[in-house]
Amino acid sequence: MELRDKAIGTLVGSAVGDALGGATEGWTPEQIRERYDGYVTGIVPPFNADWRDARPIAPYHKGDGHITDDTLMTHALVDVYAKRRDHLDAYAIAEHLVPLLIGERRWVPELEAEALLLQRIFLAEKWLVARLHYGHVDPREAGVGNIVNCGAAMYVAPVGVVNAADPEGAYAEAIDIASAHQSSYGKEAAGVLAAAVASAFAPGATPDSVVDAALAVAHDGTRRAIEAVAEVAARTTDWRAAIPALRSAIRPFDTVGEQYRQPELDARRPSRTKAIEELPVALGFVLATGGAFEEAVLGAVNYGRDADSIASMAGAICGALGGANVVPDAWADTIAEASRTPLVPAGETIAEVAAEVFALDRERARQREERRTGLLDGAVR
């Protein structure tokens, strides 16, 4: 029952963060406060009232409780797990996720229409289709050459659930899955986020233990970015004060630059010294707020920039730490209705799959130990 509760908290928490952050995505904290007459504290209308014709994000209806591509992709990955009923790898992405992207129509709230997921996802996610379906690239290498961004990290929370309380296993599985989609620090972020979610399922888990688990598996710029953000977050107890502090901490590792909609020339290029902005900042808000769901998500929403992905990651981790009850029903119910997308079933499904995978893992471990014991027969004692 605790697995189910935490799984629902993870998936619903992720979707709620995504929907709240969608309205403020791409804008600065100052622009957000000016537009909404202060800090955003719940579901708000689109930043651009004329969203159908607004540039550069038209014709997406962000805000009003609409989930974005982050949640659409997360639910799609849950569907892949439901089909495989086991751990996934890059080949499962090619075999199951790509056909779903190009062959199944779903309700897309931002488009206010049924559409193929391919018609909504960003260019970095369309890369999956171009490389795997049309290019027939080895799935383990398909991510090489793509825009390095949070595209893979934004939907790997289910990997953390299937590997609950095993951050090392979650990291390894997410890295394999993300190899079909991303490279460099984009792939690394996916592995680390999955590890963070998995660690939040451990008995007695805290924001500090989650960050420790993330640091234990993280490498290169991603590790250093998390360290820098964690140091600042440890000295901050208010999500409002955390906004400029976390941005200052992540700045040396961010390739996008200060003008989010006008990325710098080195933006999204592979590097061993850089990190995506979203994951470390999400961990920073979780730390700064002590894992309080509403505060961590609102901090991410008002941070702006890639607010939907940051809030989605923070929401997933806080939901995993606290379970389904930490996600306000008023937010979750309104978002589910506005998005025409039930949020709880995805959590229930991934919990069912996780329980089956646990049983498979136990049997595989038993067989492995039997084989290893045979290797020691007759050894000198």
C-alpha cells in the first residue's frame, strides 16, 4: 500500500507541477510577478491572453490547469512499462514508445484537440522518431547528436518507481532508456532524476537523503551543479528567497544563458562541465522547502524559465517523499478536469508494474546467488 501511495504521489505530483508551471514557462520571475500581480500561488490563466496567436509559443494553451508534453511523455512511458511488465532499455523505447508517439491519438490539452503526441512534443523529442523510426539507428546510440536538454529527464520519474528504494538501479535503467533520446549531461540528468525519485521511496527518506543519493550517482558537471545548488538551498528556508539564490548557483553550469528564449551559442551542446538547469534547481527547491510539496512547486513555478519541467521534477520528488496526500486535491482535481486526463490511474499502473518487477528481481537474485554459490564450492576456507 505504501508503494501505491508513493507511486500515485509521484505521478500526480509530477503532473500538478507540470500544469502549474506551464503558465509561467519561458518568463523571468519579474515578468511573472508583473503579469499576475504578485507571486503565482495556484492555477492561473495563460501568460499571454491571446495564446492562439502569441509568439513564440503559439498555438499552445498553457495555463488554466493544462498539463504539457512533460506529463504526456511521462504517461506514455508508463504505458510502455504496462506493456513490458519489466525493466526497460533503449530497445523498448524503439519498440514501444516510438510507435505510440506516431500511431496513437490522445487528447492534448495545449492543442485542445486529439492529436498524435508527435504533433505536440518538442524538436528534441521528435528526434526519437527521426532517429529510431526513420533512421534505424542503434537505440543505444540514437541520442547522440540531439539537442542536449531536459527532454529525457522530464519523463523518467516512472523509472524511479519501478526501481523504488534502489537509486543505483534507477540510475542505470534511466541511462539506458535515455540513450535512445539524449547524450551528455541531458542523459546524465535523466539517470540522476530517476535515482532521486527511487531514493525518495526508501523508508525514512528525507530531502537530504534524496540529494545524497543523487550525488552518489551523478558525474561531472551535473554533480558539481547539484553540489552548488544544495549548498545554497541549505541556507534558504523560503521559496521566494530561493528563486534568485538558486539561479545564481546554477548559472555557471547553464549553457542557455540569461535570455531563455534567445539561447547563447553554446546552448545545448555536449559538455562534461555543464548541466541542465532543471534538475539541480528542482532539487534545490525540494531542499530549501524541506520537501513541502506546495512550497517546492510554487518556488519552481515562480522561478520561470523552464518552469513546467522544474516544477514537475520537484513535484515528483516531493510526491514520492510524502505520498498522494501531500498533493492538494483542489489542484489535482482541477488539473485532471481541465486537461481531460485522469491523473491517478498512471500512478496506480506504475505501482502494479513495480510490484511485479520486484517479484521478478527477487527470483533473478535468487537464481544468481545459486549460480555464484556453485562457483565457491570446494574453495579453501
